[in-house]
Amino acid sequence: MRIKRIIIGSDHAGFVLKEILKDYLIKKGIKIKDVGTYSNDSCDYPDFAFKVAKAISENKYKRGILICKTGIGNSIVANRFKGVRAALCYNLKAVRLSRQHNDANILVLGAEFVKIPLAKRMVKLWLDTPFLKGRHKRRLNKIKAIEECYVSK
């Protein structure tokens, strides 16, 4: 893993998985910025998706992880930010392609659908998989052009 630090956030439904992934990443030598939540108490996923996506958009972190029950809400919030490419993934192939083709900078997981052993494998693959560039870079440039017209920071 080349990434040295990660920002991570979850709502109450993703809390347990977030805590397990934090420990996993720390053991791999990655520094973690945890923006919450810090318990299983009911809370609102947009608050945490906002914090992670804002930090990525402002280039304070290169990569982030978001976890909620399905991942859908976090994806919606995160992808509102300029420069954010949040990928909701439920399997290893989607993880690999999110990095190779889309240079995804936020991995979104749905704790209801991704169990712990798979989540660890997904995170490792996501961190280890490089962006392929080539024709995919051209497509990302088109996304950036769209953002310039329609997405505010």
C-alpha cells in the first residue's frame, strides 16, 4: 500500500465496520483521520460524508473511506464535491475497476452488504490498485470539465 494516510467516516450503521477497518489500516502502517461517528447512537450520514468529501475536495487527503448501511446516501453526498470520485462498491471487481478506470478517491461501503472479511480485502485492493490513465484519463478530464460548469466547491 502506497497510501500513508486515510480519512474515514461512518454513520451509526457503519460504525462497527469503520472501527474494524481503522484497526486493520493502522496495523498496515496507515495513519487514520476518523471524522466520526464515534458510537452506535443514531446519527445522520450526510454529516460524515460531508467531512470526508470536503477534505478530499480540498486536497487535504488523497483517499477516504465512507461507510453507512447501504452506501447509497454517502455516495450521493460525496459526489456533490468538486474533484471527488466516490465509488460505491459491493465486490472486488467493482473495487478494482473503480481505481483502474475512475481513479476513485473515496471508497464507499454498505455495511449491510459487505461483511468484514470482504471489506478488508476490498480496502486492500482499493489502496493497492493504480489508475490506468490512457483512455481513462481522457474520460476523467471530461468529468473535470463538467465539474467546472456545474459543481461548486
